Amino acid sequence: MNELRPWLALIMTKRARLTIGALLIAATFFSAIGLLALSGWFISATGVTAMLWAAGQRVAFDVYVPGGGIRFFALTRTVARYTERIYNHNTVLGLLADLRSTHFSALARLDGATLSRLRAAQWLNRLTADIDTLDTLYLRLLAPPAVALFGVLLVCGVIALFHLALGVLLGMALLILLCALTFGMAAWAMRLSAARVEQLDQLRTLSIEQLQGLAELTAAGTLARHQAQLLQASHSMLDDQLKLQLRVALGQALATTGVLICVLIGFFGALWVAEQGVLSGPVAVLITLALLALGEGLAPLPGAFAQYGATRAAAARLNQQVALSSQLPEPTAPHPVPGDLTLNWEAVDVEHAGIANLDLALPAGTSLAIIGPSGCGKSTLAQLAARLIDPDAGTVRIGETALNQLTLQDWRAQVGYLTQQTELLHVSIAANLLLAAPDTTDAQLWHVLEMVELADMVERLPARLDTWVGESGQQLSGGEGRRLALARVLLKDSPVVILDEPFNGLDKATAERVRRNIEPWLTGRTVLLLGHAPELLPRADRTLTWSELQS
Amino acid sequence: MVVAGLVNALAFICLAGLLALVIYRTVIDGQALSAQIGPAIGLIGAVIVRSISQVAQERFGQLASARVRQLVRSELLEQWAARGPVNLAGRSSATLANHWVEQVEALDGYFARYLPQQWLALLVPLSILAVVFWLDWLAALFLLIAAPLIPLFMALIGMSAERLSQQHVLEAGRLAGHFLDRVRSLTTLQLFGQVAQASADVTHTAEQYRAVTMRTLRVAFLSSAVLEFFASVAIAVVAMYIGFGLLGYIDFGPAPQLTLFSGLFILLLAPEFFQPLRNLAQHYHDRAAALGAADALVGLPPTEHGYPLRRRALSAGPRTNSVIAEHLKAGYPGRSAVLEDVSLSIDRGEVVALVGPSGSGKSTLLSCLAGFIQPEAGDVTLFGQAPGAEPVAWLGQKPFLIKGSWVDNLRLIAPDAELSAMHAALEAVGLKDVVAAQPQGLDTPLGEGGRGLSGGQAQRLALARVWLIDAELVLLDEPTASLDPESEAEVIEALLALARSGRTILIATHHPAIVAIANRTLRLHAGILADE
């Protein structure tokens, strides 16, 4: 329960809407009970009256009040159901907005190292799935049992008015049933439903392994064994799922059987009481049908509560992520950005990248290229300089000031950093560029696009600057996306520039043209260039290889 | 499963009939309650049958769905294998894995619930209608009129919902992806100081998403409202008709023959008449989810990046002493052939370097020999056998390493390898000291993609597998291309040891040091092979 507390608190900020939503669900449910019970009573009462008339007795029977009641319930049931669904989905989508913005703000505080640990697509998808799970918390786990509880209390209360003992007996029986279908079901299915996400993750990992190693596995003739292993994993996942589904099916059968047994108890009980003359035959029918209609409210509970374990696990994962804190403390008394923009890495250690006691200086207004293979750790230097991460030991300085004495915002405003991985937003080309400088004229946008040799291509697009970039830049080729990201850095026009493998994915001729275009722009700035080979980078005042740097 | 569903419905019909009978006997006939033992036993029996048949119905559906999903998974694995590594290279493994895991799971509801419910939605109302018809044909007529109207109205509403949702599908898709997109690009947003703006955007977009979605939902929910309306109205009409009939206000048709028994019986059956249709409507989204998934699953285009692999019946011809390719022609659809007419013969134990500019077809030739792609023309035999008949060692530019221990990584390719053999293989590639320095020896975990190892160490670890699977033919595709000079030297050292071990080796490379190891160098230029 503790895992869900923060999310319940968030949901409860919409208390008024939630109450109205629950009332609407209740109205739907009670109309269904009312419709069936009243119809049953009406038919029985007419039957009894007809019998009396046939016996020659003159008894009055008002057909209009119950008839009106039946029509009323038929109408309210329809209207309440429609209104309820619209209203509650509106509420849930509102909650989704809250959940997402809460979570986004939590993530946005994180530093580069923590974020890169989290970046795997798998994690991201799980994040959205987890949030989706939580946003249905109310519609599945909160409102339905509450409404079912009120239904039970109402129906049994009415029965108790006619006959106290019968009402109390049925009330007790139904409350026990309700507990079994909610708490009991949740506990019984907890382990199986909580384990499912992990099982799916494991399947995904195994299948990705097979795909990535398809060449080696095929060649070595071990593919069949790996396939069998994968199918075995899938089989055991399905086995566990079948176990869970069996429990749900048994829970649902318990709901049906429990309600029907209560119907029979109520039925024979009421007829027995009627025999004593305490209540009339038609009322006995009303009681029976009201109990029967309760089934509609209880039926969905086992299925929803079987997923409680999964919901709790989702909440626990999200809590973990919200609890991650940034490793980048902001200074209490921030210094201003110094005039001298000389960068100094002083005896820095970054354990996860294997960097130990590294010293490096980049004098203001000069350029430095560092050459090394992908993944060797040279990007870590750039991340240190942009303060996406802090070193485990040592200091990064700008002029005489340690970077952690500046506010993140002040410092990052000085740095234009083209990261190794191209990150484009799923918005228009113009909007992607405008991230760097929100108040830019179209003329300036075209200018930077010309510098990266993209102007002609964009000109040919039907919507030109307003063309949407696909998710992660998929509608642009790798090289075009790279150049758009580069253009964005150019537009920022910052005194410190870091380019990490800037010409990745560009063909030679284009890379050469772009290089010629941006070299004059780089002159006079403090520039850090990272790449595989010097010929893949703009000209630098000084060039170091990664192995030279480490020794 | 459909049978269980029908039994379930029949049990309810009995239940309703017996309830109506007992009420009729006690209230109208004035019989004593103690005389109703027979129907009471029948009622209990009906409850038991209904419970059991309900579990059976669910269970059969679940089992069938699990079977189908396992079958689809196995089918997909076969497809991957049939396409081979080269043809699949153009597709993201994350996407394919998502198909294999999530999209296949999305088929569950359709097979477990929707499909059988489709039959039940027809059969159950029909059997109830038959009973009601026998009781009172006029009441049956009310139900009959209401029932076909429901699918009709739902179809109408469904069509307009479809139009609406098509209109909004692009917009809604963009909005829904917005959050994921912003999270993915957090580093960029931080670097450009746009985090606060992005937070506001996320909130705003979720609001917009709500507006767009609600517009569609308003129409979509109309269909369930229509169903609810007809069900309610039908119950109300039946109740009124029976009530007035019992009072003798209706002289028309069968009404005068109504009794409290038949009246109550009909009333109890009326909601059950609509229940299967309502269930079907509830499971409708299962169908939509499954259709979406099926689109993705069928969507492996047949020949996107090459010709599909047709595994020949593996001929167990006589063993020979050479690897032979004759008049190979190979390429990819929509492009001119990469290999024009390539013939080669490599003797057992030879080390051959394959050189040539990038794009000249070196990888294609290696892929043909490994059996990853099917040549358009020509023949390949490896020591007299067809490619794929016997294990071949393969090593590409980037080693294939998984998140797991050293042992896991070695066993992946050589599942039966002994620990002693692993130590020997690691020694052969010069990793003995590295392993000795690991805290848990061979059980030390490696990061994903070999994180924690240098490029050269990772490549040598992959090379150690060659020793373990004891393949006669070793195919290497630019094994040192993405390495720095130091790692390169280490890998070349390990390759030398491999060459000395008497294996037959073909290496595509640019590297002079590797060419120097080779007995012979073949040059590939524009699809034509020449000795050097």
C-alpha cells in the first residue's frame, strides 16, 4: 500500500471530480438494480392482483407509479452510463496529464550519468506503460469496489427494513464475498502479476540477443538451440500467465456463484418469511431480483484486483525513479561566469568511464581535437565540460572558477554542445532549431541551414521549415539529422563549442563542404572537437590522441 | 469453449425457469414452501453447472490463446532464421523484439475472448429467444426487434467514430508520443536551457491530448449507450407488457394466456438476452488491439533487403579438402549485382586475405560463404557440404557480446564448452591475464555490449569462441576496423595464433599487418575477384 500512497495523494487532488464520477457509476449500477427489482415486483404484483380479481375481490392497483418507475430507471441507466463513461475518462486523462508532468519534472532534474543509465528504450517504454497503469488506478481499483460496497449495503439495508435477520445475514455473506473478491484476489495473484513485467523484460532481452547475434549463432549452428531456449522462456511465461488467469477465472466464478447463492438464500428466505405473512410475495420477488442485479457490480472485481500486484510494482518502479536525485548540486552562493573562458580539467577521475587523474587544458579562444575510437571515454570529457556530469574526484575549472560554483543555467548558456547521439525532437525543423535561440528570424534559420548544407533540401520540402521531423529524426536521413543538430548548435552562437563526432553519418563530400563552412565560425571560440580521426573533424590548433591523453 | 458458454446460458435459463416456477407455486397456487424441494435441488444444481461452465469457458479460451501465441512466436523465430542476419540487418532489433514479445501478447484478448464471444453473441440470444417464443411469442417479438437494431446502430456509430478517429489519428499520435520524445531528448533540453519550457509543454500537450481524445470518445461511447438503451427499454417494455397482460388489459395475441410463471421467466431472461452482445462490445477493443498487432506481425516485408534464404536440403556429399565458390552472382533487389561472377577455391588450412575498397562486395562474398544470403546464381560448397550444414566461425566488426558473465558469453555460441576448454581458448587469444585479474574469474559479469572491456579485449573474447566451437572454416569481416592501434595489435596477435592452428581462414580486411599473415591475397574490385 505504501508504494501507492504518493500516487493516491496525487489522484486525491481531484477529489470533487472523483466523487462525482463514483456517484455516476453508482447511479448506473443502482438504476440497473432498480429496473430489474421493480419490474419483478410489478409483474408479481399484477399477477397477485389478477388472481384476486378473478376471485371476485375488488382491490385497487395503481399501474402508473411502478410503470413510471420502470421507465425512469430504464432512462437513467442509459443516461448515467453514457455520462459516467465520458466524465470519468475525462478525469482519467486529466490525471494522466498530472502524472506525466510530475514525472517529467522529476526526470528533468537528473544529471547526464543517471539519465544515460535510464536511456534504454526498454526503460522508456516501461515508464509510459507504468504511468498508464497508474492512471487507471481509480477506474479499476478505487471506484468499482466502493460502488459495489454501497450497492451491497443499500440492497441489504432495504431487505433489513422488511426483515432484519435476513438483511443482516445476506449483508454479512455479501461483505465476506466482497472482501474475498478484492483483498483475497489481490493477495492470491500478487506474486504472479507482479512478476509479469520482469518476465516480459527477460523475453525481450533474450530475443534481442538472438537478433543481434543472428550471424554468429547461424554460422556456429547453435541457432536452433537458442531458438528452443527462447521458446522455452516464452512457454514458462505463458505458463505463469495461465496460472494467473486460472485464478482470475476462479475468482470470477466465485463472484457468480457467491451472488447466486445469496440470491437463493434471499429467495427462499423471503418466501419463507412471506409464508409467515411478514411480507408479501411480490416483495420477495423484488428482493430476489435486486440480489441478482448485484452480480453486475461484483463481476469485474476479481479481474481488476488480480492486477493489483502489477499496479503496485509499477508504482514502486516509478517511486524509485522519482526518488533519484541529481548528482549535480547547485552552488549556494553562485559565482558569475568569468571573462576568461579557459577550460581546465584538473586531476579528474570518472570511474565508470575509466578516467583516472587526467589533466587537460583548453586555452580560451583556441581549438583542441581529441582522437580516439568510439566508446573510449572521450565523450566523458565533453560531458564534464558541459557539466552534464561531475567528476568523481578532481575539478573542472573555467578560468579560475570551479564549474560547480556557477549555476547550471549560467554555465550551460555559454556552451554549445553537439552530443555524440543526435537528439531531435518530434516537432518541426524550425522548432528544433528554435530550441537554441527562441527569438530568431527565419533569415537566421536559413543562414545556419546553409552553413550545414541543408538549405537546398529544406527548400524542396513542401512545408519547408515547418516540416515535421519524425520521431528521433526518422524522416531525415542520419546525415541530415546530424546536420540539423549541428545547425542548432551554430544558432546558439555560444563562446564555448563542443562537437562530438560532428560528421558522423555524412558522406565525404558533404562533410568536406560543411567543414569549410563552419571553420571560420569556429575561429576565436573555445572549441573542443572529438572524433575517430583528424580528417573527420574541423581543423584544430592542437590535436591529441586518446592514448596520449591518458598517459 | 463455445459449448461451455452455451451450457452456461442453458444453466441460467433453468435457474430463471425454476425461480419463476417456485414463485408461481407459492404465491399464486398457495403451495407450501416445504413442498418445493425438487425445484430447490434443481436450482442448486443449476448454480453448480453455471459456475463450472463459466470456469471452463474462460479456461478453454485462455489455453487456446496461449497455444496460438506460442505458435506465432515459434513461427516468427523461423522467419528470422529464414531471412538470415544480412536481410534483417536493416531492421531495428528493438522493434522486432517488440513484435515478438508485446505484439504477440496483444493477440491474447482476441483469441481468448473476442473470437468465441462472437459465436456466443449469436447462439445465446437465439436459444433464449427460442424459450421466450415458446412462452409468449409477442414478448419474443419485442426482443427480436430490439436485437438486430443494436448491431445496426452500433455499426452506424462505429463508422462515424472511425471517420472521427482517422481525422485525429495523426494529431493524437503526435501528442501521445510527445512525452516519450521529450524524455528521450532531456539532455538536449538541459543543454539548451529549455527544461522549464518543456515541462510546461508536456502539461499543455496532455491537456490537448485530452481534448482530442474526448472528441473521439464521445462518439465511441455512444455505441455502448445505444446498447444500454435498447437493453433497458426492452426490459421495461417486456415488464410493462407482462404486467398489463397479467391484469387482463391486453386482449391481443398470446397475452391472455400469460401467467406469473411465464411472465417472470421472460423478465429474468430479458437481461441475459443482451448480455452476450454487451460482452462482445466490451471485448471490441481486444479485436482492435489484435488487428494492430497482426499488422505489425505480418509486416515483415518479404524481400526488403535481399533474397529470402532458401535452405537447400543439406546434401551430405563426400568430404573434400577445399572451400569452393563457382560463378557466384549475388546482390540485393533494386540494385545492380554486387558480385558479378566470382569463383574461388581455398584449400584446407589456407589463410586468405580478401581486400578491396568498401562497397566492392567483400561482406557479400563472406555472407554467401556463411550461408547468410542466397546467391542469385552459382554454387558454394564448404569442404563438400552446403553452407549451413556444419558450423562456421564468424566474426564481424563489432563482437556480439551480451550482458552476462564471461561464461555466459562463451556458452552462447558454444553451449557445451567445458570450463577447461574455455580457459584454454582464452589463453589462445591472449586474455589469460585479463581473466586472472577479474574478481570472480570467468563468472565476472560483463556490461551490455562488452562494457568494461576494451575494444580489443571484446573482439578477442569473441575470437575465443572460434576455438571453442572448433569450426574448420573461420570467416572474419574486418575484425579490426573499429579498433585503435593498440587493440588492433592485440587482435592481430590472436589471429596469428588462430592461423597457426591449421584452420582455414578468410579475412576481409584493409589492414596490411593482417594481409601479411595470409598465405594468399584476393582482391575484389567492382564485383570481380582477382588474385594478387
